[in-house]
Amino acid sequence: LIGSFASGILLYGSSLLYGATGSLELSEIATSFDPENALDLVGAGMVLIGLGFKISSVPFHQWAPDTYEGAPTTVSGFMATAVKVAAFGALLRVVYVGLAPVSESVYGVLWVLAALSMTVGNVMALIQRNTKRMLAYSSIAHAGYLFYAFLGDGPGRYQAVVFYLLAYGLMNVLAFASIPPNEDD
């Protein structure tokens, strides 16, 4: 239900950006984006919120621990890897291409989300007794780590994010594969 809500926010934000800029192509959105126009800013904010839910960054993370614990291990593993990798790929394109005119403002917000995601994810992972809940909070912390790589200033930051996503995806699949069958209860 929360995933559908997040998709609705993402879709509504995309429609607002389309209404404001006349295009859904990211390069054309960047060209037509007006930082003084409230419609552009609200649309961009809603797209970022929708993607924040998909990657389960703080404060949009509440669904992840309960969902990971309640779902079968294979489904939890899929959500922790494929969904997060795809959402971060989309976020990378949206921020670097579509929202380039307001990138400084977006970066400030993403720095705060990164710090909060790492802190909340790691602290909450420490107190979990269920393996899948612990992996969910680890996934939240990794969203913060990815944000820092994402917001880096070096020439290889795109490659660093892609490498991190590949390594994260492989290790998470292996982590979920190692969960004993009795954890599915």
C-alpha cells in the first residue's frame, strides 16, 4: 500500500513537471526548468519524495523493516536489491540531468537525508533480533552511503555509484540467500 502511495507521489510529481516544462525528457526538463516557478519546485520535490520512498531513505523508510520481515525471503531480497538499484539509477539521472538547474538546493537536502539514513539505519540495525529486519535497517543505512557517493565531487563519482550498486546488489542477494528457512515465519 505504501509502495503504491509512493508511486502515486512520483507520478504526480512527474505530471507537474510535465505541466510546467512541457516535456518528460530529462534534458528538456532541465532546459525549461524555472527555479522561480512553484509548479516546477513542487513537481521536483514530489519526484524526489517518491524516489526517497523507493530507496527507503530516512524519513521515508518506515515501510522497509516490517515489509522485509513479513515477506518471503526471496521477495525481501528482491526489494532490497533490484528495487533499490533501479530507484538509485533513476535518482541519479533525475538529479544530474533533469534537476541540474537546482542541483545546489537538491544536494543540500540529499546531504541531510544521507546523514539521517546512515545514523538511523545503523543505530536501529544494532537492536534488531530478526535477521530480515536487521538487513532492512542495513539497507536504509546503505541508502545514506550511496547518497554520499552520489553527492561526491570527484571525476569518477558516477562510476563509483554504479560500482557500489553492483557490489551492494550482489552482497545483498548473498545475504538474503544465507537466511535460514525458519526466519520466514
